[in-house]
Amino acid sequence: MQNISISYADISFLSQATALSTQLNLPLVDLGSDANKKGMETDFSVHFSTAGLSFISHKKAHGAVSCDFVSGSNRHRRNYGGGNGQMIAKAVGLSGKFSPKVLDVTAGLGADAFILASLGCQMQLIERNPIVHCLLRDGLDRAALAGMEDSDLAGIINNINLLNEDSISHLSAIEPLNRPDIIYVDPMFPERKKSAQVKKEMQALHQIVGGDGDSHKILDIALQKALYRVVVKRPAHSEYLGNLKPNYSLEGKSTRYDIFALQKIPK
């Protein structure tokens, strides 16, 4: 990993920060100490605070990256996104009679998985990067707590299961009787045209995650393991992943869903 630490805002987070420091084998920094702030030698940190877990840059003002399913854009999309009429719902074949089991092999920060779970899909999430996995795990845990007073939110979180595994290894181990209905592939930082920049708050995370350079291999195995279809999310006007042409695509202004249909979805 690059120059990354585990940091915490005050002593109340020390035990959690210490545990994660041990788990990820990263140094521990107390950001409540002015001396530590001035002598900061780390470029990034995974930070514990009252707002939850976040990923922050100490060298550039990129803004913190965190995972929030209770408020913000995820809540807005859940409430006003358009239900089964959304492109992503159509891409996975969601209908009033079919709520698929979806394996999301590149979960990232879980925004798409959360929407699909809110529409009734049973979601299995795979995220191999340990830092991204920690951010997503924290977001899901905080949403589960909020779900104690919001039964709808609790139902959504109950539809999500998260694993920290390598996608190719996980896919390779799937037995014929356990094939998922749909496999969803969304490389976290796909190649973009020069004019299309990663959002500023995500630039720091991009530096430590990099691109999913083996996503074409993931697609190859996914096509052998999915029961009904594989869905690949791409930037609009980008090349097909692995130069494999899908059966058809659903296109929006900034996003395209490439659908590899393997057999007819049940009605």
C-alpha cells in the first residue's frame, strides 16, 4: 500500500482504530494531537470520527470519502430514483414477478447494490480492496443501526451480504447448484476519456485503489457462472469491456449497461 495510516479524531475511537491498524498492518495516528498534525508524514488515512469511517488526504484538499446509506445521494436515489423504471433495474431484469439474486463482484462503495437491494434484489457483494471494504462495511453497519428506527431501511440492509474476497477466486469457486441469477460488473475506476475526470472527492481513493485492470478476466469467468445474465456498467461511449460485444445495451447520458443474456429470465 501507499503511505497510508489509520487515524482517529479523539481517544474514544482509539480501540476501534487500534484494531483496524492491526488488521490492515498500517500505522496509527492521533489527529487530535496538534503535534501529530504538524509532523504528519502520511499522505492518506482511514479516519475514525463521529461521522463514521472516512478516507482522507493529508496533502491535497480532495475532501473525505465515506459511505452513507442513511442520508445524501443514496437516500435521495432510494426515494426518488424511479423504482423498477430505472435503467439498472431493467438491466438486471427486475420485474414485479422476478427479484433476482445478484452477485456484485466489484462492489466499490455499494451505491448500485443499495439501489438494487431497495428494489427487492438479494445482493451478494464482493470487494477485494481492504480499505474500500472497510468503508463499505462501516456504511452498512451505520445503516443497520439507523434501521432500528426505519423498518424500510432495515429491510434493504438485510438484503445485502458483503465479503472481502478476490472476485476471480470467488467466481471460480461457485458450484453449478449455487450459480447467481445475475452477475454485476462495475469496475470502480474504468478508463475514461481525458475530458471525463474522476470526481474530486474520489481522486485520493483512486490513487490507492487504481483501476480494475483484470475486469476483463472477471467478465470471462462471470459469463461461465451466471444463470441468466451478466451486466457490465460502463461510461457512455466507452469501448466494450474486454472487447466482448454484449447481446444489447441500455444507454443513458453518462452510463451504459451492457447485457450478456445467457438464458431467458423467468416471467
